[in-house]
Amino acid sequence: MKSSALLLAGAACVHQSGGFAPVQLTHRPLTRSSPTHLQMAADSDASALRIMVNGMPGPMATAAAEACLRKGLGLSPVAMTGPDVEPQTITVKDDVTGASAEVRLIPATDDGFDEIVASLAGLRDAAGSDNVLAIDYTHPSAVNGNAVFYAENQLPFVMGTTGGDRKQLMEDMESRKAFAVIAPNMGKQIVALQAGLEDLADKFPGAFAGYKLEVTESHQKTKADTSGTAKAVISSLKKLSDDGFETKDINMLRDDESSLAFGVSPDALNGHAFHTYTLTSPDGSVNFQLQHNVEGRTVYAEGTADAVRFLATKLGDGEGTVYSMTDVLRAGALE
């Protein structure tokens, strides 16, 4: 069963691809080719785009690739995978539209790196430099290295992978003037919730002063890091409550027995994001609870596809900019 249950509001964490070691890339800058007749304009056919979805055959990366096909975007015929994954060609198929594409997965090893660089250069020559973008659903330990690779090779990207050093990530991207969408969550309703909580915290700081915050989150066993969405929501709730809650205080569930007890369906154990945030008054007489439960990956995958399409329309806007999913939402680019 794939479902989304939202009580009061909805949020969830982007799921890691899982199943292979991190993608770590040497930084060898590429030169972007000059524009061609296929160059993407804001109102042009999105099918001209070629999206390199890195992290397949992991489930989140694969779901994002399927969503790209579903929304009429083209896939790059090559993509990067983990260094421990065998080179292989996979068929990505969207069951809704029937659209499909074959993608060669190239391990990010010394032997595979030259093929990755050459393939990217050839793809740009064929499709147009501004028509080639990337989506990253790899591993938390690869976030910073991959982002620098994308930036130094002038490859616009959507970073769906959570974890890594986020402060360093933003500094690296801003200093390199990269075009990117970076967010801990790619779902429309989730993004709206986060933006609403941030606004609430800014307008009414301390409204829940003295209240104690408790947080429990459950994800599939392959998710290596703490929920990025949970961190963002907690940041706002702390402003409202003045609680000294820290990330280490999150009750993280990563085993099937605990997840089932938390309400996860048996067939969603390999792909879910359940969160419960509780604020309790000092005397225990008042209790507020925010709960959001998501099973499956569709909401994140489709948001990711919308984000990369949004980013493609921004590539002619001067210097590179790092956008958030709130920017995508405000632009009306989420379907």
C-alpha cells in the first residue's frame, strides 16, 4: 500500500537511495559547450532536457527517474552510480504513462571516471549545454563531494540527498556560483508546511515557552542519516517553544519491529517517513501533536522532477543561484 496520512499538516524526509557505497568524484572541470538550437527556454518543450539521475539503481533515484519520464522530461543515457556497483544498463519505465528509457550506469571509480566525463561532454554537444541537468540521490557521505563536482563542471543539479555538511555545502555552492535546488524535502505539501512553520516561528517566537518537545521519526533501514525534514521542523518548533532540544534527542526508528509498532504498514517498511512531534505544557495538562506519515516515494519523486524543470528555466538568469523548494513552490512550478 502506498499512502500519505497527514494529521494537522504533512512533512516527510527524502529517502536515500541505499544499496551501494557513496558516489565520490574527483573534481575535473568540464567546459560547457556553446548553445545549440535545442537550448532550453522557459517556455520550450521540456522533452529537450536530458536529466542525469545519479544514484540508480537505488529506489529513490529510480523513482525520481520514473517521475521525470512521467512529466515528459528526457533522461540522460548515462548516469553515475556507486563505486561498488557493477557497470550495467537498466531500463527505467514509468508504469503510469508507459514511457521508458535505457540508462547506462557508470561506477564512480578511477576507471569509470573518464567515461563519465566523456559521456557528459558528448551529451552536451548533442543536446545543448543548458539542457543537461542532474539529480542526486546517492548517499549522505557523498553530498559535499558530488555537489562540488557538479558545480566545477557547470552541471546544474537538484540535490535530493540529505546529510553531509550542509553549511559547507551552501558555502561551496555560493562561492562557485552554482545553479542548484537544494532542500531536505521535495514534496509540495511538505515544503508548504515547513514554510508555514518557519513563518509562524518568526512571527510568534516563544508562543509555546516552557513546553517540552519530543520527536520520533521512522524511516526504512537503509536511510543512513537523521531526517533532514525533522531537523528543519524542529528548528521552527524550538523557536516557538524555547526548548533546548537537540538532534541527538530525536528517537530514530530504523528497525522493522519498531516501525511496525509506530504504525508503518508491512509493505511500506522499505520506503516510508513517519514523524511525530509533541509539545507538552510544563504541568502536562496541555498537549499539541504534529504527525505526518508518508508511505512510498511518489510525493518526493514528482517534486524532484518539478524542481529540475524549474531549474532549467533559470539557467539564463545571470550568475548561478542556489534555490530552495520554497522558491519552486512560490514560482508555481510544483504540480
